[in-house]
Amino acid sequence: MPKFVTLSCALAASVVTFACPAQLSAAAEETISIATLLKGGWQIAGYTSTLDSRSAFILFRHPDEPYLVQCRASYDVTRTPPVTSNCYKLQ
């Protein structure tokens, strides 16, 4: 079990590390939603949850596109709306 926890932490850290440069350059891009991605034929390529289990990173791929899209989805009952997501292209 400790190896699984270590692997999960390393995976989450690497996802965050790779996401930071892409997020900074995505400021001028259009807003992307998870519903729009799924309706547009995007497929889930991978996902991981955070240690607090209130948010998750979801990686999407599309057979016709040369880039991936990463989304961070979170749930917080103290906010309105309680479900939020932030999606951006990884190029």
C-alpha cells in the first residue's frame, strides 16, 4: 500500500508540474468545458484524484487533434456552484 501512495503522489505532482506552463499560456484562450469536450468526440485518456479527494485531473485526447486537453474538476459544497472545472490545452 505505501508504494501505491508514493506512486499516486508522484503522478499528481508530475501532472501539476506539466500543467503549470500550459496554464500560463492559456490565459487568452477560449473557455473549454468538460461537457463540450465529451460532446465533441474527445475521449478520457487518463485521470487522477488529489489527496483530499475533492478534485481530480482528467486528461482528454481526440483522434483528429495533435494536442491533449487537461481539466481540473473540483467539488466544494461551500461554493456556488459547488462543481467547478478549469480546462486548458497542452501543446
